[in-house]
Amino acid sequence: MGEVVVPIDDDSLQHLPLEIITFKSGSNKDTPVAGQPVPAPSGVLHLRELESWLPLTESRNGTTFSAVFHLLCSGIGFQALLLPAAFLSLGWAWGIICLSMAYTWQLYTTWLLVNLHEPVPGIRCSRFVRLSIIAFGPKLGKLLAIFPVMYLSGGSCVLLIITGGNSLKQFFNVVCEDGTVCGAESLSGTHWFLIFTCIALIIGQLPNLNSMARVSITGAIASIGYITMIWALSIGKGRPNDVSYSLPDAEKTGMNGFGNILNAIGIIMLAFRGHNLILEIQGTLPSDSKQSPQKSMWRSIMVSYLIIPMCLFPLAIVGFWAYGDKIPANGVGILTAFSQFHSRGTSKFVIGLIYLWLTISCITSYQIYAMPAFDNLEFVYASSRKRRCPGWVRVGLRLFFGGITFFIAVALPFLGSLAPLIGGMAAVPLTFAYPCFMWISIKKPRPNGTMWSLNLGLGCFGIVLSILLIIAAIWNLADNGLNANFFRP
């Protein structure tokens, strides 16, 4: 998940990455100079050599196009299906304003990460944890970054199994209606989760992030496809009767009203994802004196972040217009409402295609979100054995990770209900706050200057919002309860 960096005693060098990794404690106390070749004593391995063994960085021949599809695959997810429900608490005007502000804010922090990828010439930070260590020091950097990165890697994979498995089940139900050859067959939720996980792990045997470019292309097309189909069909089918665009009066005042507003803001902020993969995707691009990864990555960002709002904004606005208060604030949101009101008047082929594309989107997203976990497991093996991970070990480690995520998905099928709480602790700080503080720590802009003030203000505001979202999520769980259906997916 991140490199183990040797502590530096010299305060003037404490933010510079090192070129070696120590595996065993020894008497060598010399501090290497970043950017210069260092002879490797006994028990020490050059960081660049280790990176050439790991799946995130062993291949650096990516292109602008491959980065675009990785960004689209990781940036458009099923969380966007809840966006119309957020508008119910915020209203038309504030809903659009908050969605626009969240989009602009996360695009700005993406720009910060892209430009922090190479904080020292010749040294690339291709993992979020390593950049956090450089910015905040070994102890604080790991403390702040490891949990968010772990959750956004492993936790996202668990949620993708839950969502993708249920979507696969719905696809089967649509295709195999009563009266068909397969209509009599029935599988439990656990079986669907297992089928989804097996498909994902078969694809997950691709060696590195660059080799998954075609998988990300498929995922990007599927994500754009099902989101576009949902909002376009919602316009074509029209609004159901008795649609309201406001909450009951009892839900607008007091702590209930405050909590609903914060939960709506949380839905909007959690709809934008993938910041834990920005540095990793940029790490697949080549870097030399003629070609800067920053320029190539920013071109990819501009293309992908032009397409992402073209999916999310119509989905949120049209979905709220079409269904209003009929959209559930959990699960797959607008897709549930669409199936409830328009499934009879829509062809079986169209409904099945939506669920199929959603399943494909979840399977392909699983690959890119699991890659940091694969990388970390192989890092542990390579750093302890001081050699590249053999093929059979790589397969075993990935099957182990898949088994863990499958077990958690079956044991905690209600994990999606806890997403606002855990997301407030992990996703919101990592996406909206940490990059701002990293810029101040590494770039050291002039105190009280424009960049210093902007990043300090946004970073502090992001932390405050994170705390408020956690409080609102806890209040909501205490008020509405939690359907903790352990081992009953």
C-alpha cells in the first residue's frame, strides 16, 4: 500500500523520499541524498528496483488514452445513482450549487495531486501513502493515509461485490422470468456474490495496472451507458403521479433537518471518487526529459473530467425531476425508482441491459480499486524475500484478497448503510482535505499568500465537513436504526 521509508534525522531533509528501503536494522546511519545513486549495502534494496517488481509501477508505458479510461472507470460509480435523493433535502438551487462546488473542489485537489506526483526532480510518488509520508513525516503520514487508502481499496471492493452481485441477480431475474427455461432456477445472495467475485478474480490475474487498460475501457463504456440510459429513459417515460419535491415539514426542522442536509451533502461529496488512484494511474505514464507525466496526466484529467459531469449532472437533475421524493436514499437509488415505476412499460431487453452494464461496471471497477491492495501484498512479499513475486504467489495473494472481500460482503451485506459514516472518515478527508495540506507542506508557498491561504482554508473546511458528516451519519443510524442482517445477503 505504500513504501516503508527510512527515517531521516536531518530536519532539512525530512520531506524528501529516499532511494533505498531497509529490511533489517543495521549499523549503517548514512543518509542518502535524494536523486543520487546509492550503493546498496547488505539488507538494503534500491527503491526503484523494488518498484519495478510491483504491479502499480512495473510497467510505465501507459498513454494519455489509457489514463483517461482508468480515470473514467474509477471515477464513475454506482454512488452517483443516489445523487437525485440528495436534491430532496437541498432543493433545486442548493442541490445544483453544492454539486457544482463539490465537482470544482475535487477537480482542484486532483490538480494538486498531479503536480505533487514528482515533488523532487527524478523522484516519483506513485502511491498516496508515500506522498503522505513525504508531506507529513513517517509516523503522521502513515497514520493519516493508511486507513483511508485501505478502506477505499478493500472497502470499495466489498461494496462492489454487494452491488454487483445484487445487480447480477436482477439481470438474471429479468432474463429468466416465469415461463422461461431458466425461470425455475433460484440462487441465494451468497451464490451471486460468489459468482461476481470469481469473475472479478479471473480478470484480476492480469499482471499490472497498464495491462488492465482494455478492462477499464469496457468499464468506462458500461458506466457511461447505464447512467445515460437511466436518465434518458426517465425523461422519455415522464414523471409518475404524486411526485413531491420537498420533505415533510417534520423532516425540515431541528436536528432532523440539519442531519438530512448534511447527509445530502455527504451523498454529493461521496459521488466523486478515485482520488486514492490518481497518483497510481499517473505512475503508469512514462517520464523523461522530453515527456513530463504531469502534462500527460493533466490532459487525461481534462478529458475524463469533462465526461464525468456530463454523466453525473443530468443523472442528478433529471432523476430528481422525474421521481422527487420517490427515490430511496440507499441501495441503487434512481435505478430502484425507475424499476418500480417503469419496468412494466419498458422492454425486458432494455431493463436487462441496464443491469448488465451496471454489473460490468462493478466488475471492472473492482480491478482498479483492488490494484493498490494487490500492490501492497506483493510489496510485503518482495521486501521480505528481496526478490520479485513469483507468478504462483501473485495468484495466491490475489485469491486471498478476493476471498477476504467476499467473506466481508457475505458477513456484512448491510455495509452500504455504513458508507456515509466510513466515507466521512476516509473518503472526504482524502479527497477534499489532505491534498491541500500536502501542497502547503511540500511546496511551501509564501505564508498568507494566495496558494497558502486557499489551501489552508479548503483543507480546514474539508476536515470540518468530514467531522459534521460523521456526526450526521451517527445521528441517522441512531434515529433510524441499522438492519444488521449478518450473513444474510
